[in-house]
Amino acid sequence: MSMPIDAKEGFAETVNCFLMAGSTNHINFDILHWQTGKVIGRYSWGSFEMK
């Protein structure tokens, strides 16, 4: 099932908020495909980018 890019970005922002305990700082992390484990996107410095 495919999600719209804005939904993916919102999810990445929510994960960042959770990991940073609500602070306004950002953490950089990769988004992995659930079946292959390959990197399909990156959340970096408050911005989400698909690969």
C-alpha cells in the first residue's frame, strides 16, 4: 500500500518529536522499506526526502 508523500513526511516528523522528547531539535534518521530493509528515505534537519 502506498502512502502520499505528505503522510510519510508527517510520520517522520512525529517519530522525530517522539525521539527528541518534544524538543524543537532534530535527529537524522533513515526510513527503511518494511519488507526489504533498504533505505527509501531520510529525515534530516527537519526535512523529509525520498530516495
